[in-house]
Amino acid sequence: MMKESGEFPLSHFFTELAGSDELRRHLDEWLEPNEIEPGLAGLAGGNPSDDVWDAVREIIHDHAVDVDGFATGMEGYEFNVNVNQFGPLYWISAIEFDNDEYFDSKEAAMAFAKDAFSSFIEAYEESHSED
């Protein structure tokens, strides 16, 4: 179930990604030159081929930048939660966290991360307030 926080499936961003110069630059690593335009058209139309789908997922994760994040954890186990960006989409990465949520803003991703990791944040803050 999608929340009003700006949380979307990756398919919500297909049209914007299809117009992304950054995605286009990296597609030649995955597709033959004659496959790029039809691949982008399929993506823009919401029906990417399996090869384009695989390429898009790999490209956005391999070429993303960290734009925000925080350290969290519990006693004896600390880790970082990062908000990543590629083009128009944002998502959260953390150790042992499978991400299927994408967001339309850094703020929406950060709010989701703080909610999803709230018990770790509380434990982390308690363990560090004693220092």
C-alpha cells in the first residue's frame, strides 16, 4: 500500500528515467546501440523489456549518490542508513535492509527511514547519551 509520503514503486519513475541523460549515458554499457532508443521508448511507455528493466535497476543503484543519512544501531551493532539519489528518485540503503520503496524527494525518503529505523535510532541515542 502506498503512503502519501511520496513513496512509490520504481515503475512510477519510468517516464522520468526514460528522459534522463544520466540513464542514457549508462545504457550503452548494457545495451547495443540500436537497442537504446527502443529500450527508452518501452521504459517511457511503462513496459520495459527484461533487459532494460535489469539495466535500469543496476544503473540506478551502481551510479547513485548518497545525499543524506544517519548512523544508528543498538549496543554492539551500529550501521549507517543512507538516502541515495539517481535522477528523480530516492531510496534508502542500509545493511540487512531490502529496499522496495522509492521516493520523489530526499525529505520523503528521510522521513520513511527515520520511521522504519525508529527503534534502532532510540537505542542508538540511549547508548550514546551515556558517553
